[in-house]
Amino acid sequence: MNLCKDALEILKETSRTFYIPISRLPKGLLEAVASAYLCMRAIDEIEDDPDLDNSTKAKLLRTISVSLQAMGGAVTADELSLALSKHQTPLPEVSIRIGEWAMLAPETISPRIWDATAAMADRMAYWAECSWKINTEADLNCYTFSVAGSVGLLLSDLWAWYDGTQTNRVEAIGFGRGLQTVNILVNRGEDIQRGVNFFPDGWTQEDVKKYARYNLTLADAYTNALPKGPALDFCKIPLALAYATLDVLALGETKLTRNAVLSIVNQVASKN
């Protein structure tokens, strides 16, 4: 099967939310954003895997990081996938095939995606080793940058690479942080069950919602400054979902329903 077509199938299985905006991107940018999303989803699955202990997670993540840093030279995509497929605890397909996802983007931008994913894998390894201990707002800022603010920076680089679109990098970090904080609120119950608390000491849910809304104001500024085109079309969807999620949380719901998500995605996409 064609790698791009295969990647979109895996993307649809792992995130219908992002499948729609990514699948609508123009050729070249589509492969780049799909590559970035699937690479980061691959390491995220390892970070969240309930069957792996923290030491094993850190070791796997660092193995991926080193391999990506050697990609295109000493390490091939097939070798990385083979190494992950042999792990004693079965890993999800999206993780095993990270080497393939790394090769999906055009070669003029793929090394930037390797770099971003390798750096994120290293940071995830650190957080796994310290059991995601977050005591202060500075710790929360560090974590949300590690796994999401840096994604905002990568997206800015992809927009600039594709058509020269320039963005405010501080707002790009806020874009990532805001979306991640909403995810923290949604997954609060599951995180507590697995012994992970992303709330700084003394913070209530309202404090974290306030932190999320502050960062989403930066995300608004980031998105509103984008010129008409694929970057704007893409960013509108996750931002709309983040705000809608905060609204349902305020009503006492735990998250958006699947039908609500698809309705919002289709509504925003139809306006583009």
C-alpha cells in the first residue's frame, strides 16, 4: 500500500479528530503534518501505555530519540520498526511503525520532524523517570511545553516551509499549551487512577481551567494572525474543539461526545 494512504488509514484509526483537517491539506504539507502527527502519536502511546513501567518507557523513548537522530544515516526506518516490534511487551502499530512515519514527509522538511520528535521523546523519558511530578506552575509550564508547546513551534516551521507563512512563536507555544491543558482536564480521572497528577500543588480544576483559557487566548491570537490558507484551515479545528470541551466541562460533562466532535469538525471545515 502507498505509504501516505496507509498513514491516513492509521491516522483515521488513532484520531478521527485530526484525520479530517490533515486529510484536507494540500500535497506536500499533508505528508509533512501527517508525519509529525503520527511520529508524536507513536511516542505518546508509549508514554501513556499502562502495561509499561516508567523505567521501560524511558528506555524505549530514548532508543527512539537516538534512532531518529541517526535517521538517514546509520539507522533506517525498517531497522527502527524491527527493533520496536521485538519488544517483550507488544507495542501499538502506530508506535512500531514510527520509522515509516518519519520517512513520510518531503526530505526538505523531514529532518525538522525527526529533530522535534527526538527532542520530545527525550523530554517524555525525563517525565516518565520522575513520575510526572508537577508541584508548581513552572513545572506545569515545563511539561506542557515538553509535549505540546514544542508542537506549536514545529507547526510554525511547517507553515513557513510550505508557503512562507510567518507566525508569532510565543503564541505558537500558547496554542500547543492550551490544547494540552484541555486534554489534562478531560483525562483527569484516568490520570489519577494511574497515579499521575498534572495539577500543581493546591490547584483546583478552576485554576487549571484558568491556565487553559489564558493559553487559548494566545492560541486565538496565533490563529487569527494566520493568512487565509491551509495553516488557518488546520488550526481552526482543534481550537474550536478545545473551547467546546471547556464549555461541556463547565456543564459537568466529562468530555465532548463523538457526535459533537464530528459535528464541530465538519462545521468548521465547511466554512473553510
